[in-house]
Amino acid sequence: MDKENKNAWLKYSDTKPVMEFAEDYRKFISQNKIERECVEFFTARAREHGYISLEEAKASGEKLKAGDRIYASAMGKIVAFFQIGKKSLENGMNILGAHIDSPRLDIKQNPLYEDNGLAMLDTHYYGGIKKYQWVALPLALHGVVAKKDGTVVKVVLGEDPKEGVFGVSDLLIHLSADQLEKRGNKVVEGEALNILVGSVPLKVPENSKQAKGGGAKNPVKENILKILKKKYGIEEADFLSAELEAVPAGEARNYGLDNSMIMAYGQDDKVCAYPSWRAIEDLPKTERTAVCLLVDKEEIGSVGATGMHSRFFENAVAEILNLCGGYSDLAVRRALANSNMLSSDVSAAFDPNYPEVMDKKNACFFCKGIALNKFTGSRGKSGSNDANAEYVAKVRKIFDGADASFQLCELGKVDQGGGGTIAYIMANYGMNVIDSGVGVLNMHAPWEITSKADIYESLKGYRAFLIEA
């Protein structure tokens, strides 16, 4: 890496590979906006590349050998891909870990109601958002509805141009004098993020029993339920066991007059998850076992059965060790402690509109490659995994050897704020971990911006790490 850390675009004699990879990513993130969709996409691709499920591997009764490819998943929202290395798993793994959940509006369990002739859905926002950014915006619904008979209905509404989109209304400027006097975090309240979904009342036949009883009590709501019944076969009570997420509607777009950037929903952290998968997708045999770990719930503290705080990954490693013929509790501990990991998560890119929150000497800049954060956290590195100097040097050497542009940076000025990733959780096992991701503008906004050069450089760096670390 040049000490001046030049713009990565200047080193390309041919930008075609950069643009082609970025287009693959743009299509992926346009079609896979929630964690369930990501897991389904990645596991389908994995099977095309010779991966088999952990359950299939156990059923075969065969011992795993170098080059074998296994994946483990849980609840459709967390997945880990293992390519077995030549060395024993006890020697450690090279792990790329990213998260596939993103800030959004979750539909509540009793969401549908009618208010003065309008049908609405009640929501509870997920993750850290500026609530005022989610109004006056076209939204789509993604997720599943689980029915009592055991069937699970996949729902995608608002992405087909022939369908209507949804949204949260905003107060008109003409009547917003009081609203504009409020603090930014109070301009739009969480309980006001209600989604408008319909306005047509259900027509009741004139001579029907319902008509004689005065008609439908909430005719617009009843009409929405009728539509849902026809399209998906679901009843109002089925909302009780549904996971529906409201996300920005529409495809990711190329951004800039030079098409050098991408604007998309959910780039935190799918912009790291996608190159992490592509790095392992067609990897040659490696000395150490290579792993791509894609997790849920990072945006709300990595909690729950599909978050990094769960025992999912530890259990998967134990199962893999057992299939390799070397299981013991001590072997699992050694495999984890001897591992090297890149916590593949995004960083805040320098924004010329808001320079006051950044220390330019230690900021992440667009087009300068992978953002390495030795530490994250806030208030004196609280909640941070502070990577040790020797490991930082090792990662630098790997990236330089692969001609993968990178930069060392912090997430804003010392007392300005901060953030965290899954790095500190994995560091609890004693493994080496450092944050290594892509710079993002508009982070946690409905539409985030990234550099195509940075995405491509992350692919190069991640792949080299799986081979060399």
C-alpha cells in the first residue's frame, strides 16, 4: 500500500472487473433485503458450489477431509459456511464474519387497524434509526407468515411495479410550525410510524345479513384482509405469528454521474456480507479451514438465538470437529482460540457536508479501500474489541500482498459518538479479531451510499485473508 493511500481507481488499468462485481452486488442487494432472503440466497448459491448441509454431512457417516464444504444454519436467519482446510481444525480457522440484518420498521403482532377511512399497519422500528428519515418514503413489505397448520407463507409486497407501495405520511409544511420546534429525535415519534396500506371500503351485498346489520364495522380494514386472504391465504389472526419487515421499495441504483457508487437499502452490512461469500465461494483448498459467518440481530445487540451472542457458531464448530473425527471440548476451545477473524462490518465514511464530526487524520474515505478499525466502541473505547498490534501488522501484510487497498480509521471524533460490531463477542474466545469493512455514507438511513472501488477491494482482501491468515 502506498503511504499516501491513493484513490483506488487510479491503480486500475481496466475497471471492467470492478464494475462487473459491483453489478453482481447491486442485483443481490436489490433482491435480498432481509435476513431470511439473504440466507436463502447464499445457501442456494452454496449448494451450486458443492456445499452440503450439516444434517446431510452427519447422515452420510463419512469423515470430512480437506476441501469438503459444509454449511450450518438456524431458523432461516443465520448461516455459516465451512471449507475444511488441510490442517486440523484445532489449529484454528480463518473467519469472515458479517451481519445480514439492517435497520427497518417491523410490523407489530396486532398491527392492522382503521382510522377515519384509512387502513393502517402499526410498526416497531428495529435498530438505530433517525425516525424522520422513514416518512414520505415508498416502502415494501418482506417476510413470512407462519400459520397454525404448519405452513409458512413468504410475503413480498411493493416490489413489483404493478403493485402499490406503502409508506408513513409526514405532516405538511403548512401546518408543521410546532413540529419543527421539536428536537430531531422527537420530530417523528416511534408510535407515529404507522404505514398507510389502503382506503377502499369493502362492498357488502345489499341483501346480505351483514348489510342488514349495518355493514362492515371497519370496511377498509376488512377489504385489506380480503386482499390478503386472496393473495396469501392468511387471516388477521395470522399476524400473531408473522415476521414482516417494512423496507424501502425499489432496486439499488448506480450513483453518481460516473456510476462509481451504489445507492441501496441495507448496505450495513450486506456490502460486507456479499464479498465475504464471494471470497469463499470458489476458494481453492486452503491450509486452515475457511469460514464465512453471516449472522442476524447485530443491529439490536447480537442477541437471541440467531445473534452472535448465541451458541450457534460454537455448536457448529463442535459438529464440524466431530465430523472430522477429532471432537472434544478442549478441541473446540482450541479451534476457536487459535482462529483469526475479520469482523466484516462497515465504517462511517468521511462526508464533506459534515466534516466537524471526523478527525481527518484517522477518518475513513471513499475509494481508498478496506476500512480497518483497530477498535470501535465509544466513551473511551467502551464496548470495543481493541485488536492487538501484532495482528494488525499481519492483516496489513496480507492485504499488501494481495494489492488490496486499505486504510486504518476510527468511527468519528473521540467524544462524538461511536458504534460496535460482533468483533468483541468473538474476541471472547481468545481469537484475533479486527473490524474490516467498507465505508458508507448515510449509514442507517433508508438509502445508503458506497464506493464500487471499496467493495471490489474488500473482495480482494477477504479472499487473501482466507488463504493467508
